[in-house]
Amino acid sequence: MAGKLIAGALIVISVIAGIAMYYLQVYAYYDEVQATGTDDVVMTSLATGQAEPILYEDFQAIDSDSSPIRYRACFTTPMSQAMMTETYEIYEGAAPLVAPGWFDCFDAKEVGAALESGKALAFMGQENHRYGIDRIVAVMDDGRGYVWHQINHCGEVVFDGQPTPADCPTPPEGE
């Protein structure tokens, strides 16, 4: 009889721990980002090399302090892809990261497929938004846009504990 009680207790504890881990990963650490209305979406200008705000509407975003790559945002823009390619820096190798299911405006599979097919173009939002992390902006041909953070080549090396490559800025202390 005691064995059944212990086994039952272990099962109950395991189920509670599993539910808690799921909640913590999917819901607990995300916060809604409050839109400023002026500079929530920026892209790097070809002319200046600086991140500049673009025209956008319907901005929604989430972020988390627990990881620098948990940022996701959605927006719409009246700007055409043709105009953007002449004005802003294209980003090669964009790979949208999956957002929590409840943040339903951001579908990484759809964005990834659109980037592969050419229906969406990726731009450098801001290089080294945080050291080793770039902010990427992808814009669909219908004006829907998406933003996420992606580890750049400097971050991949430095975060693995390797020496900073010669073409990378010196990381801040503690990185």
C-alpha cells in the first residue's frame, strides 16, 4: 500500500512540475512591449549605415528579460519592397524564430517560407542591438512586417567562449 502512495505522489509531483515548466517557458517570462508610435520599427539605411525609423502601423510586440532572442514583433507598413531595397540594408541568412502560440500575429514558418520564395525580404534592423544580437526586419509583399532578434557571427563565437574574431567589436565586460 505504501508503494502505491509513493508512486501516486511521484506521478502527481511530475505532472505539476511539467505544467509549471510549460507555463514558465511559454507564458511567464514574456511581457508585451508598449509601442512608442515613432521608432518601434527601425532599419539600417544604406546611405548612413544608421538605424532609422520607418513608416508603420498596427505594431504588436513581446519581449523577455530571460533571453536576448525572445523579442518578436508584427506591424504593417505602406512602404513598398522596391523602395525599401533601394533605401535599407538587405540581411542575408534571416531565420525567423518561433514565437509562443498565443502571440498569433507572428508565424515563423510562414515568414520563413515567404523569405525562401521571395514574397518577403529581410533587412538589417539594427546590428548589435545587444552585443552579438541583431534585430532583423522582414517585410512581406503585402506590407505585413515582422521583427525578431538573431544571433550574429560575433555572438555565436563569443557566446561559445571563443576569442573575439578580428572583424567583431570588443564585447562589453560580462559577455
